[in-house]
Amino acid sequence: MTNIISNDRQPAVSDSTRNDRFAGLLAIIISLAAIGLGMLILQRSQSDTWTYENREAGIDGRYPAQWLVDERGDYIVQIRDPRATPFKTQYVLRAMPLSQHSTIRNVLDSLTLQRSTSLSGYRVLNIEERSLGNRSVTEMAFVFVNTDPNPYIERLPIIVLGMDRVIQDGDRAIVVTFMSAKESFNANLPEFEQFMASLEF
């Protein structure tokens, strides 16, 4: 009589194979945790703000961290996003004198005249009176075409949208300007609103 021996038992998994699987799973978990932590740090850094203060002008506010501050022009300050391409999203603060013979409209006319000679295709889109919190502001929307002055670089012109918000502060007008490439204007607007809300003078 022939004995048939059935061998249904599976070969035992070696300890080294188990360790390899555990190490692989652990590596995946650590990688996912590192990615999550990196995204959290990036999100926090993007939402961080720094304080700008100009004691001479009596103005301070909070702007996005890592942006560049320039006080060397015909303005109080220009704050630009160095990562924005092809046009640097920016905020510009100015203080312009007011007298009994000048109005907010005169300030806007002066800005328009200046830009018409320096910005290609500059055009005012609309002017309206608005209320922001407890402030009354005059808002002027405009557009222009930004071209690269370097003749050795071929780059398409960029359509830039801008907005001036003018607030009367005693005998001066505070002009807060926001400019961004047309494609990113709406996406960058909430950040500008936060900057605007933080301003004190």
C-alpha cells in the first residue's frame, strides 16, 4: 500500500523577510510624515507676516514674510514679492500733501499724469468711493503693459492690473497701491486686503 503524504504547509517566512517588510513600511511612514511636516512648515511660512514701520511718516503695517522692502524711491516704501514672475507683485505706500485747494481727485489726477508718461498703455478703469471698516477711501483701478527694457531678452509684454486706495489723513493723502500681473491679481488680492487692514497711521 502506497502512502501518499500531502505537504500543504507553506514554507515559513524568514525573519529577514519580515524585517525587510517592516523596514519598507517604516520608510514609507517616515517619508509621508516628512512630506506632511514640510507642507505644514511651508504653509506657515507663507502665512507669516513681518512688521514694517516708518516713524518719520508715522505709518506701520504687516506685510508677507520674505517680501523685499525698498525705501529709496519717490514713495515711503515699495514692498515686492521676489518669487512672483514674470511681474513682481507689489505694494507701494505714498503720502501726498493736501491743502484747502487740493482734493483726493487732484491726487489721483497727479498719479495718472505721472504714470501716463512712464507706463506703457496706462489707462484708468474706474474710480469709486468705498468704505473699508471705519475708513472712507477713494479707489482707482488701472491697467498698464509691462515690457522688459532689456533688448537682448525676448519676453512677451505683461498686462498688469493695479489699484490705488487713497485715504485722507489730516493735511495729507495716504496712497496705498497694489499691482499684480492680470492672471494672478485676484489670487493675490486677499493678501493685499490683509496688508491694508493692518495699516495704522
